[in-house]
Amino acid sequence: MKKLERRNLPWIYLFLLPTILIFALFYCWPIIQVVGTSFTRWNGFSRPAFIGIDNYTRLFNMSSFMVALRNIALWSLIAMTFHVWFGVLVALVFFKQPPGWKIARAAFMVPMVISSAAWAMIYRFIFNNEFGILNNIIRIFNPDFNVNWFFQSPASFWAITFTWLFYAVIISLVVLADLMAIPSEIHEAARIDGAGGWQTLRMIDMPLCRFSIGTSIIMSITSRISMFEAIALTSRGGPGNTTMSLSIILVRGISDRNFGVANATAVVMFVMGIAVLLIINRLFRMNESVY
């Protein structure tokens, strides 16, 4: 058997070769270029000039960059707690299949067909001070209420947060798929042993779904690191730098033809994403089997 496997290795590598080439050409090589040019002064036309870590020093001396890091930290904390666990809660409700759950599931999935840009524009109208539905409802109880949500601090931070906070469709789908994959024999054995609903949830469902929950946390936090449309189409990083993000700084660097600083920002985002991946993998023991 081992001899047969060794004989098939050349064919396996041959079929993998196109994928490896595409991965190296369109993923690995661009990352290498971004890392390399992050240590240069480059306007996109002239030859990049090596300047060491000056771009990174400039980034960490920018007040907008530090505000962006603070915002990402706060958004990540909100994402890994309220956002992810809201999606998990919805998945648990759907898994129990209460009356009308199929209609509720269909309604909950509707935002998936709306692009991030369109979603941002919808919220821009919802939070409009003059004719937005939110302020008009609040004025029923407080006629003097006036808040320009996307253009007034600290309301702008929370307005940006609400554009994604309850949009946990992907998380619910991932966790629900994991819940439905749990063998029914495990739940039957728990019922025979006298386990109640809360005990089954705490001792069986949640531990067996740790892969999907960990994956959801990774997706949620990395989405906050790369979040662009919701900010660019609403507050544009303001007022001041209140809602600044690394992606906004990156795009501004490109617009100013300062590709060295833009690529340094991209490297910081990439490193943060890798760090999140490694930390969550370790915390949720995602390299270990759940069964």
C-alpha cells in the first residue's frame, strides 16, 4: 500500500502544481512586494528608494494611526463578545426550530444579498438627523433631540458600530451548520442521563461547536481590521479622527501617492490578522479534535 502511495506522489504533485503556481503568483508574491516596498519611499512612478523603518516610524507618530489602533481594539472587543455571541444565539434558536423559525431564518438572511456599500448607505439615511427614522422615533419622546450620528463625536463611533453589530448572518450559518452536524445519538444519550436543556447546551453543544465559534471570532475581528466601506461612505473617518481605521489610512496613502506608507499600513494589518488567527487557534484549541 505504501509503495502504491509513493508511486502516486508524482501525479499528486503534478495536479497540485497549477494551484501552487496560482497561489504563489497571485498571493505570496504580492505580499512579498508589499513587505519589501514598505521599507521604501515610493510614489508609484520612480524606483523605490530604501529608507529603512521610516515609514513605520511615521505611522506610529501619526495621531490618526493611534486612534485607528484604539478603534480596532474596541471594535474587536465588541465583535468577539456581542457580535459573535448574538450570531451564536440566533443559531441556537434556529437549531431548536421553534414555530415560524423558517420564516425568521429567511428574513434574517436577507441582508446577505445587500453589498457592504449599499448597507452603509442605508444606515446613512437611517441615522440622518433631519429625516432619518431613528431620530424621528426618538423625537416622539424627546422633541428637542438632535444628533448628527455620523458627524458628531462620540455618536459617530457607535453609529459605525451599529452598521455591522447585528449583521451576524455568516456567524449564524457557520454555527448552525456545526450544531446540525452533532450526532443525534449524543443528545439522546444526554436526555437518557437526565441532562436538561441548559446542561446539554453547556456541556455538549457549545464545546462541540468551538471550531465554528472560533472561526466566527476570527472572521469578525479580521473584518473589523479591514473595515472600509462602512466608514468611507458615512463618516469618512471623522469627525476629526474619531472613526479612523487602518484601511482609511491605507487608501489615503495611495491617494497621496505615498505607496511606502500605504504598504507599511497593509503590513501592520496583515500582521494583526495573523496574530488574531494564532491567538484564537490557541484559545479555542482548533488543532485538536472535538470528538
